[in-house]
Amino acid sequence: MSFSVGLSTYLLVGAMLFSLGLYGIFAKKNVIAVLMSIELMLNAVNLNFVAFNRFLGNESVLHGFVTAVFIIVLAAAEVAVGLALVISIYRTRKSTSVDDFNWLKW
Amino acid sequence: MFKEMHDLFQWAWLIPFLPFLSFLLIALVTRRSKGLSAAVSILAILSALGLAIAIGVGVIQSWNGEEFVGREAVAAANWLNIGGLKIDFGTIVDPLSAMMLFVVTLVASMVQIYSLGYMHGDRGWSRYYAYQSLFAASMLGLVISTNLLQLFIFWELVGLCSYLLIGFWYFKVSAREAAKKAFITTRVGDFGLLLGILFLYNKFGTLDFAALSNAMNTNFQDFALIGGLSYLTVMAILVFIGPIGKSGQFPLHVWLPDAMEGPTPVSALIHAATMVVAGVYLVARIYFLFEHASPAALQFVAGLGAFTAIFAATIAIAQDDIKRILAYSTLSQLGYMMFALGVGSLTASMFHLMTHAFFKALMFLGAGSVIHALHEKQNIWDMGGLWKKMPITGWTFFIGVLAISGVPPFAGFWSKDEILAAALHNGHPVIYAVGLFTAFLTAFYMSRLFFVAFTGPSKPENHPHESPWTMTLPLIILGVLSVVGGLVALPEHNFAFYVHAGELEHEAMDWALAGISVVAGLIGIGLAYTIYVRKAIAAESIVAKFPGIYRLLKNKYYVDEFYLWLIHHIMDGLAKVLYWIDLYIVDGIINGLALFTRGSARTLRRTQTGQLQTYALVFFFAVVVIYLVFAIGEGQLAALNPLAMLGGVK
Amino acid sequence: MSAATAGSMILPFTLLAPVLAALIIVFLPKEEGKMIKIVAALGTFAALALSVYVFFAYDRAQGGMQFNLILPWTKDLGVNLAFGVDGISIPMLVLTNLIGFTAVYSSWNLDKRVKEFFVLLLILITGVMGTFIARDLFIFFLFYEIVVIPIYIMVIIWGSTKRVSKEYAGMKLTIYLLIGSAFLLVGLVALYLNAKGLNGGQGTFMFDELAKFKYDPTFQKIVFGLMAFGFGSLISMFPFHSWSPDGYAGAPTAVSMIHAGVLKKIGGYGLIRLGLMVLPVGAKFWAPVIATLAIAGVLYAAFIALAQKDLKYVVGYSSVSHMGYVLIAIAAFNVTSINGAVEMMFAHGVMSALFFSMIGFVYEKSHTRNISELGGLARQMPRLAVGFLIAGMASLGLPGTVNFIAEFTIFMGSVRAYPVLAILGIAGIIFTAAYILRTLANVLFGPRRPEWDHLKDLRGPEMVPLVVLVFVLFVTGMFPNIVYSVINSGVTHSDLSKVMETVGLAKMGGLF
Amino acid sequence: MFDFNFLMLTPEIAVAVLTLVLLAIGLLIPQGARKGMMPLTVFFLLGVLAFSVYDFFFGPQGVTLGGMYIHDQFAGFFKILFLSAAILVALSSGAYVQSFPTSRGDFYALLMGATLGMMLMSGAGDLLTLYVGLELMTITFYILVAYWLTEEKSAEAGVKYLILGAASSAVLLYGISLFYGMTGSLMLTDIRQAMFATPISPVTILASVFLLAGFGFKISLVPFHMWAADIYEGAPTPVTAFLAVASKAAAFAALIRVYVLTVGVQTFSPPSIGGHWTGQNLLLVLAALTMIVGNLIAIPQTNIKRMLAFSSVAQAGYLMVGIIPASPDGVKGVLFYAMIYVFGNMGAFAVATHIGQAQGSDEIKDFAGLARRSPVAAAVMTASLLSLAGIPPLAGFVGKFYLFSAVMSEGFTAIAYIGFVMSMVSVYYYLSVVKVMYLTEGEGLPLVPVKGASKFTMVFTMLITLALGLYPTPLAQMAIAAANSLVK
């Protein structure tokens, strides 16, 4: 059976990445890890964009690529803020486990 | 100035209005000063009396022996006028109302004068006269009403006055309860009367007596309504329920004896002479309804009246309280009047109404003077030998006894005889027999009362003294009237000429019947004499012979007990049950809903665990669910294949 | 209309009088209790005087809406700020101000947070008044909901806790009526949209314009059902009445007076103005149900009143019972009965205001409303006893008081449509007499109780409610045409009479 | 061919400049001398507001940046909304911000950043712009929420918001990417065209569901609402206020534009414009759920901010109702309600801010006797809450009337029942606050008179709420114009 790398493959990979990230969000207890999982999801989206842009013909229009760049930038910003917050909460709570962040409830 | 006396008729409205005015005056102005209040009130009622006499004379003048040529209902004013309901108020002057006006104003003024002495020094003096005036106004208004609604309104108002006056000494629990009982019991009767009024209006579009009777005379087709009774019969009976309550017919008679809690003059005026006969008057007013109705209606009236007559008389035998005896005798006499109407003799009934007013008022006032003298003692066995100490009271009371016992030539003789004659001649032998026996009983218990209270040795602890002239004067006047009051029935100027329904139906004096009833009366008196004066037969021995019957009579056939049971166990029980339902079911459902809401809120609140991973989980789970629901809803089952979304892309 | 152009600003002025008073009070220092009360009294009196003027100036022969003032308000919705009165609303308007005026005097001895109390009271009066003079459904509803919150605050602050806590009573009152009004609102929107459709996309809320359209029968049935629930729970129609006894028991005197006196009547008024006039077919469909519930309520509440120990509960249940008469009259749906319904609302308003006012004084002086603890008060407080007695007599429909006229008319009208139900209802007068007389006897009469010897009888300002209300009760009762001339012109001149000719239930003579 | 019309971007540019200026000031001027930043912000914003109001009525309408940025009255309306919200927040936060331990100045810079992001969202003509605006707003909010460094709750709220927010925007992005894949463009107009051609398929459904989830998170639509309460409670009260009114409104702006222009087509919109019943019913169910859950959970709350959080969840439900019919009336209702919601909520939050700052507590029981301790605050709180509950004569009633009459005219009656009944239920918990404020005398609690800017804010919001309730016409006209500029 012949196996050609086509759009579907990229999308499949993207979907897998996304799901992995999702799993990370649910399963990981360390906030840092959770942040990384979110990065995974965003990269999955990037992969989608790039792949679409590549495979939908019309190379001259770079919307997909541009968007990917934008996302990367914003993700970086997000992570920066995220880490800062983690540090600030770690100062007081001496923990980075999401399970401990449950003072606010009900 | 009036050319003819009947020019006065248009001023008839003044008769109730004057007392009403005095009521307002007393209530608003002269409240503080006792003398003024009494003066105003008595002045008003006396001038009303004068007017009533004048109008009476006018009526007699305008009577040519065949028909009444005076102006009847004086022009009426519109009182209520809305879509589908129009009521005019007016005054009617005819022999019937003229007679009633005279009786009422007379007795009322007697009583008010009498009260000067009787109520002397009571702290409620002004209130008393205000009530008296209000009552006079309402009663007179009732008498001259031209239509059923107007009559009903005053009917209720006299009820109110009766309530207020029975409960005049409101701090006495007994008085308070009696007043309440009186109001509610008569209210039951009013319920029927009101229904009658409503249905009559809806059928005939008017409540005016004349108009109604015209409507019935002219091509009105009576029709069967329910239970084989015709429409008019049902109406007649409904309307008659009112009188049952007001005139204390069985089974709504229970309030009248208790009403004796009021001051004695009140009992004389309201619960003997005037208000209680309002029922009789009402039936007389709409007699045409009964005539058009099937005989069943009148038979009902006759039967109930006769039963009440004998029923009350038997109770009276076993009573010891002087006022209660008189009360039961009143009930009995009212029964007399009712069955007189029932057997078709309006004349006789009205005649008896008048004479009874005289001698019963007389006896009540007499009793009052006795009670006054003995400082509120009412049990006849605590009295005795009063005749010598209180001659005027004694003599007048004796006249009253003879009158009610039907001894000629006293007033009662004529009227009672006319009733009995009517009963027999109109073919009601049973009723006649009952009436006759009642006459005997009446004579017996009244003379029992008299002998026990007035003759015999006087009790040492009593220091009775004759009452002041304010009290004895009315006694004398009424006494005279009780003697001569019946003579109007003598053939040459016959009562029936004045008061009758439809064609002249006057019983020619039937001396045979008269003899029989006189004998019955005399036997009664004699029996009482032998038992209570001669002591030939010991009352105790009779009691011992029939203990059951005695207890039954003594306890008034346990009717009151039955009603009490009904009220306390049935009505209040139901009330409690319904209240429970209201609290725990009707309201319970509401509170339940509120509880449910709050409960579910508290549960939902627990979903906010504060765990951000839970939140994320919920988020994505929701996404998946929505996606699947949507896809399946749109029949995109391919969505169930995880890769389908890729395949979908070009 | 001549009268309209002549006095078209008079209704807004009537409405503004209490508002003005409230504003003045806001700027008075809160220590000036006396001054505040006087200002409130003046404001309500001005409103009363104006509305009485309207009452007499109204052209009965011409009928219809008069003293109109119509300003376009919200164009996109088609709301008009429209005021106007006809024979049905005038008695309600007068009643409102009558009770408002006397309510001020019934609260004369109040000394707790006087300022807030009277401001809220005046707002309350304004709101109620507004509902009765509004010619626009939207404005009507607006005013109706304005009153809800002041009542809540007044109940929880100045109320009294007896069988239920005042917080509970207030919240129950508020939420119950609001939920009712929620369904009402749905019906209202539906009606508006439907009329908009029939009107070619131009929305309108004017009552008389809404009444012009012929709505689809099923639609009418649904919407009238919603209104029957909304207005029905407001007029405490069995079984949606359970807020009212608790509410009155918890509320301060003035609120009880206004709530039982007029606020309730908005329900009946709405049913007539909106239900009968706009949705006759729906009304006819629901009439038997309403009539049955009404009579059930009459007897049910009368019996429950027999079992009450707290004065306010007695009157609370009795008002439920009396409203049953109004409802059956509305359901009977003929000229006479509608006349009676409006008259009954007026009569019951005056009577219950008097009753609650007297009870308020009793409670204020003796600090108890428990019937068994009272007794023989006629000796210590004769004036109060007179008022109490008259209120009682009025409530059992004694001739001479306006209540008798109202009941008689209602019976007359409803007997034509529902003979059997009417007879049952009339039987209610017996039980009414029973519980009223019991209450009177146990509170006023009976042996003198030394513990009440210290009570002071009514005097000075306290006499105002007694005198005014009793006067109205008797004058309108002895000369019924005074009020009926207005009501009757309202009923016969409005579209109502036409509607009733077409779909009315009036069977002249009826079964009998 | 590449048009770049500065005139249309004036407000955005102005706010951007302000942001940078504030940042610069924050760097240059020493801590002590930064009292002036609040007034500076406010007055500047007032100018911008004035301009955008003028712009709304008389300014040029059109599309710029090759369609990436739309400048119509719809966007204009929302810009006015954001600016007024920002002004009110700034005004009411003065004292509160002063009590921050550090870097008080940057607070306003961040506020402006968020505002800028919102304005971008409301004007975005393609999904990328939309996303950038969204992130600009959200990321600044992450910081703002956690701004109170010493307050641990604040930090926790920040972290939660960050993680959940980022995850949700990842979902949003994934949806966007799918749309891009299906249509080959990010322009809303192009997407609309393409979607008309495309038959409904699992992908289109998934894409639109993801988009819905992304926006749903921002507008706290049940079941994407879980974060709201915690964040609202943890964040500094002014931030909560801004979050509750402005960011929600911004999300709604974006949602409406996307929903009405693109996603609506063939998925969530009424069949009349090519949608599907399932989508409609799903939205109805979600809206109903939002109203019910929000109102119910609000009942047992004891913390004013948490209570307001759930109430704002419920409000999102009401707004959602207006979107469903995708009709001019509906959109008009949403716009109107969103605007009055700003004033209603800002009033409540201003009082909450004041109390929180003066008494250091957000518990409802600490409002005891407020009627005596600060009549103004109590009155404003009452008015605002009742407006949120939709009690006449306050603006909330008219707003609800618009929303529900719009949806009922499309034939959805059940949702109207739920809506009206739930809003009456909401009266229950609103009134319990009123009860606390008026019933007790609040012995032992300090007098907390309001003064200055915050007093102005409170009274102003109350007056607006009352005025719009009594005479809604002006705002209604604006809303109609805006709605018509969007929905042809």
C-alpha cells in the first residue's frame, strides 16, 4: 500500500498534537507542564495554518504563514506572563501544583 | 294647610326621617348631655306618632267601605340606576302601612318614655336613645317601603339595631353572645329572602310591590321549576325564609329567647311588638305572591306557623324566667299570626298583630317594672305577692294576661277568635285544633306566670315598690288599649274593611267558635289557679309523673344544643381543616418550590470546585457533546468517525 | 373632547403631587418628623382634592376617556406616555388617593426612620395611581412594577413578625407577585407583537387601540390564561392567594391599607381593562374557570377566617373572600356585574383600609393583635370601637354601607350567568357574618380587661382615617348613584358594552 | 489598491498612544508623583469618547486595510461602550489603586491596553485581526487580574484565568484554522461567500462549535462559564468590573459580527438565512442553561463579587437570547442591553469597590446598614441591582423587553418564559443584598461616606440607569442605527 504525505497527514499530526496538549492540561499537575501543553495546542494550530496555506494552492497569499507567525508571538507573550504569574504565586504558596490553586471556589 | 287629611300622605317620609334625624343629632351633637339626648329622641318619636295618627285618620277618611281612594305609593325617587338594574325608593301609604305606622310609633314612644325611668342612671344613656331612634327610623322605613329591596335594606337595619340593643350591655358575655346569635340566625333567613329578591328581579325586572303584583296578574305563566314546585312557589318559600328568621319561626326561633339579654324595654319594643312582626308584615305585603303561587306555599306557611305556635307554647310552660316565658309566648303568638296568613286571612293576622303589640308590650313593660323593682331578679319563683306592693303594674299585667288568654272583651279575644274562625272556615281543621290547644296552653302558662309572680305570699327578701310615673304611665295607656283595642272588630266598623287582601274576606262573628275558645282559655286559667294558687294539684307531682317530657320542655327540645354542636364541631372543625390545608398544601406547595429552588442552587454551587483542571475538563467535554449533538441532529453521522473532519477538508 | 382639552394637565399634576412631597421630604432633615408627616399629608391631600375634582368634573353623559394627555414616548416601540380616565378608572383613582391620604394619618405615630418611610409611602401611592390613569399598557405595567420594591423595603423595615417573620412575608409577597407578573409580561409581549402584526408593523400599547384588533381565538385563550394567572395572583384568586394573609400580617399598617385597599384592585382592573376589553373571546373561554375558583375562594377563605387568631389574618382572609365576589362578577361578564365588580373594588378598598387602620391603632397601642388577648376594648376606646364596628358591618355587607350595594349588584349580575355558583357565593354572607361578628365580639365586647385600662382612645390626627373613611362608606352607601353614575358611564360607554353584547354571558332572567 | 485610512482608526490610534505614554510616564516619573495618572487617563479618554460619539453620528463609515478592519456604526457603538466603561472604571478605582503596594501607574496603561484590544475586536474584519485584538485584551487582563501582588487570591485568579483563557483561545484558533482550511481565507466576507457554497459537514460543524466555545468562554456562556466566578472574586474589584462589563461586551461584539456574518450561515443561524434548526435549538438551550444556572448559583453566594459574577453569567444568557434570531431587532436589543448593562453593573461594582477599599471586605454581610452608613452608596447599589433584575422604571426592564420581544417575534416563546421567570427569581438574591443594606442598622461598622470621583461615578451611573429606563429613545435609536449598519 502506498502512503503519500498529503494535507491529511499534516492535519492528522496537528490533531494529535492538539489532543496531546489537551491531555496535558487535564493530567499534568505542575503548572509549568500545563503551560507547555497549551504551547503544544497552539503549535498544532500553527501546523494547521501552515499546511493549509501550503496545500490550498495560491502560494502568493500568505495568510496562513502570517497567522502562524502572529500566533507564535502571542503565545510567547502568553507564556511570559504565565511564568511571571507562576513565580508570584509560588512565592506565597510554595507550590506549583494546580491542585493547590483552589482557594477560590463555590 | 291641608284640605284633605290624605294630603299628608306625601309627607309620610317624615315619619322615619324624624327619628333618623334625632339619631344623627344624638350621635354627633348631644352625645354628652343625657337630658338632651332623651328629649330629642322622644320629641322625634312623638311627632312621628302624631303624624302617623293623622295619616291613619286620613286613610280611614279616604275609605269608602269598598275601596281605598287615597293616593297610595307617593311618588318615588330613583335610588340606583345602572345597566340592568334600576331601583326607586318611595313611600307607600295604605291601610296596611298606616296601621303598622300607628302601632310602631305608639309602642316606640311608650317604650322611650318608659325607658326614662327604667334606664335611669345607665352610663350608656345617650347611646341607648341613639339606638332607639335608629331602630324607630329603620322600622318605620321598613313599613313604608314600596319595593322589596328598600324593605330588605331596612329589614337589615332593624336587625342591626336589634344586635346593638341586645348587646347594649356589651360587657356582659351573655348579652354579647346573644346579640351575635341573633344577628347570625336572622342572617340565615336573610339569605333566602335575598335569593328571592334577586330571582324575582331577574324575572320581572322590578321589585316594586304594585308592579310585581301587576306583572303576576297580567299574563304571567307560572312554570314548574324544581322538585315539582312551580316557580312562584319556590319564590314564595324563598322569600318566606326571611320571616322565618326575623319572626322567630321554627327552626330559626332560637335567637329570640336569648335576645331577652337586652334591656327589658328593648325586649318589649323590638322583640315583642314591632321588629319580630316585620316578618308577618312582609308576608302580608307580598301576599299576592303567595296567592299566585300554588297552595303549597300557603300550606307551608300555615303548617310552620301552627307548629311554631304549639311548639313555643309547650316550652313556655316549663320556663321560670319571667322574660323567657314572655319570649316563648311571643314566639307562639307569632306562629299564630303566621298560620293566620297561611289559612288565608290577612285581616285576622294583621288584627292579631296589632292587639298582640298592645298586650305583649304591656306585659313586657310590666315585667320590666317588676324586674326594676326587684333589682334584676327574673325568676318568677323569687317573686310573689307583688300585686299588693305594685298595684298599677299588677292590674295592668292582669289585663295583659286576660287579653292574651282570649277572655272577652279584651283585645286578644277578638283577634284570636277571628284567626281560629278563619282556620276552620277555610278548611284547616287540624290547624284549628292546634290553635285551640295552643290557646289553652297560652292561658295556662300566662296565668301560671301571673299567679306565681303576683299572688301568694310575698318573699321577705324583696322590698318591691311601685315604679315612677314615667314607667307606669305607658303601662296604663297600653292597658287601656289592650282592653278596647279589639273593639274595632265589632261588626259595625269592621277591621277587615281597612286591612284585607284582594276581596273582602271577613269572618262574621261565629259565637259558637268564640265560646269554645273562651272555654279553652278559661280552662287554662282555672288549671293554673288550681295548681299554683289552690295548690290542689302539686306541680312537683306532675313533673315527677312525666320527668322525660319535663326535661325535654325545660331544655327547649335541645334545639340550642343541636345548633351549638353544629357550630362547634361541624363549622369550626371544617374551618380548622381548611386552614390546615391552606397552610400545608396550598402554601406548602409554594414554600416547597422555594425550597426546591434554593436546594438545587446549593447543589449546583458545588460544581464550582475551584480546580482549574475540572473547569477545563468541563469545557472540553461540553465542546465534544455540543459537537456530537449538533452533528447527529443534522444527520452527519460521519462525525462519529474521528477522522471524518479531516476527510471533509478539500 | 372638551373636558379633555380643558383639564388635560390635571392627571399629571395629580400624579406629581405625592412625588413633589417626596422630593421635599428628601431635603428635610430626618429629625423633623412632624414636618415630614405634615408635608406627606399635604401632598396626598392635594392629590385627593384633584382626583375628587376629576370625579365630579367627569362628563358622565359623554363617557369615554377624558382629561387625556398623550405624548409619544418610545417611538421604536410605539409607547405613548398617555394618561386618561374613564368611568372605570376614576373610582380607582379616587380610592387610591383616599387611602393614601388616610394611610399617612394612620402612620402618624410612627417614629422609626420616619423620613424613609414617608418617601417610600409616597412613591408607593404614586405608582398605584399611575397604573389607574395610564392609557398605555407599557406605562401601566411600568407603574405596577414600581410599587413592588418600596413595599418590600417597607415590610422588612417597619413590618411586624408574628406567625411568620417579616422578612419571609416581604420576600414571599414580592417574589410571588413578580413571578405572576413575569407570566403577565410574556402575555403582554405576545399581545404587543400580535397587534403589531395586525397593525402592519406599527407597534402600539394603547389600550383602546389594542382593543380594536380581532385576535385569533386560540391566541386569545392563551394570553388571557396568562393574564388570569398574573392578575389573578395579584387579586389573590384562590388558589394563588397564599401571599396575601402573610403579606398583610407582616406589613406595616399603611402598607396593609394600600395593598389590600388598592394594589390588589389593579388585578381586577387589569382583568377588566385588558382581559375583557382586549381579549373577549379568551375571557369567555376562561370565565367558567374563574367563576368557579372565585366562589371556591369566597367560601374557602371565609371558613379559614373563622379559624384565625390574629386580627390581620382575619381581615387578610376576608379580603381574599371578598375578592372572590369581584372575580365572579368579572367572569359573569354582563353590564350589571361589571358595574358591581368596580363598585365592589371601591367598597372593599375603603372598608379594608378602615379595618386595617383600626387594627393598626389597636396593635400600636396594645402591642398585640391576638384576638384572645384583646377584649372589651369598647369600654377603653369607644371611638376606635365605633370605627372597628363600622368596618366590620361594612365587610359583612350591611345596607347603608357601600359594600351592600356592591354585593347586591354583583349577585344580581352573576345570578344571571351562573345561578348555582352565585347561590353558593351568596351563602358566603352567612359565614362572613359569622367570622366578622365573632371577631367584633371578642375584641370590642365582653368583660372589661383591666390590663387595657391604660389605652388611650383615638384623638387628633388619629381620627382622620376614621372620619374620612366612614363618611365615604356611608355617603356612597346611602346614595349609590354618586359612584354608580360614573362607573355605569364607564361600563356602558366603553367598548366593553359592545363586546359584552357580542360575546357576553348575560342570560337575562337566566335559569330562574 | 492598499488603502490605509488613518481617519477611520483615530480612536484606536489615540488610545494606543495613550497606552504608550502612560507606560513611559510609569518608567520615567518616580513612584510618588504619579497621582496625576488617573485624571490624565480620564480626561484623555473623555476626549476620545467625545470624538467617537461625533464619529458615530457624522463620521465616515467604511472598510479599511483591505477589509481587515471595518469602521461602521456597529463598531462605533461598541467603542463608545468600551470607552465609557474604561472611564467609569478609572474614575471609581482611584482610591483602590492607590492602595496597591507597587507600580500603581502601570495599572492605567494596562487598562488602556485592554481597551485597545476590545476596540480592535469590535472592528475586526477578518479573523486574524479579531484574534490579535482578543489576545491583546486577554493578556493584559491576565496581568490586571493578578495585579494585587500581595493578595494571594489575586495571583491564583491570574493563573487560572491564564491557563483556561489560553486553552480556550487555542480552541478558538483551531476553529479559525479549520475555517481557513475550508475557505482559504480569513476575511469574514470571503468566508461567508465560501460557506454558502459548502454543504454542511462534520468539519463545518466542528469549526463553528470551536468558534462558539472560544467566544462562549469569554462571554461566560454556560457550560463555558466555570472560570468566571473564581476570577471575578480573585481579581481587584475595578478589574472585575472591567472584566464583567467590557471584556464581555467585546466578546459579544466579535461573536455578533462573526455569527451574523459567517458562522451563522449554515450552522447556528435561523434557517431563514440558511442555518439549521439544531444549531438554533442548541443556542436556545445554552442560553436557557446560562440564565438558569447563573441565577440559581447566585442565590446562595455570600461574597458580593461572586454573586455579581454569577449574575453576570445570567446576564450573558439574556444577551445570548437577543443574538439567536440574528435579526436587526435582536442585535438592537443586544446593543441596547450591553450598554445599559455597563452602567448598571458599573454602579454596583463602584459601590463594591468603595466598600472593599473602605472596609477591606467583599462579604455581603459587611454591607449591613449601608443605608445609614452611606445612603448614596446604598441607593446606587439598590438601583443598579434592580436594573440588573429588570425592574421598571430602570433601564434593565426596557432592555429585557427589547431582547425578549425580538426572540418572541421569531416564535421562540419558551425561552421568554424562562427568561422572565428567572429574572424574577434573580430579584430574590438582589433583594437579599438590599435587605442587608436597609434592614439592619449595621452597628459596629464604620461610616463610609463616598466622595470625589467614586461618588460621581455612582450617582452618574444611577442617573443614567434611571434616565434610560424612563426615556430609552435616544439610546434605542443609536442601537437601531448600529444594528442596521451590521445586519442589512
